[in-house]
Amino acid sequence: MKTFENEVLTFDPQSAKSMKSMPDKLREWGEAGFQVVSVVEASAEGRGGWNLYVFLTREIVSADKENAA
């Protein structure tokens, strides 16, 4: 059975700094083997704005599978 590791990144579209960092952060996670599976815009609790939530995943490959290849 395949197993996956998941991560969620949060970006603030109202922050130029946050949005400017987005491509670099996504590139870093991509180089680590993650891929974007969804992007959701949702209310930012407590501050009255919106955030972008980027959902990432990558397959966890066990040492046994790597040795078999």
C-alpha cells in the first residue's frame, strides 16, 4: 500500500512579502519531491482577510522499495 506525506503552506495575498516568497517556497518543496494537489482561498480566522492554502503531497518510499529497484 502506498503511503503519502502531506503539508499545507499558507500565503497571505494581502502581503506583498508573502506573495513574493511563494514561487521560491513552492520551488523548494518541489525539489524535495512534493507536488501541489490543491490551492484553496479561505477566510483568515481572526484578522478579517483571506489566505491561500496550498496543499502538497509526496509518496513515502520505503528503503525496501528503493533497494528492490
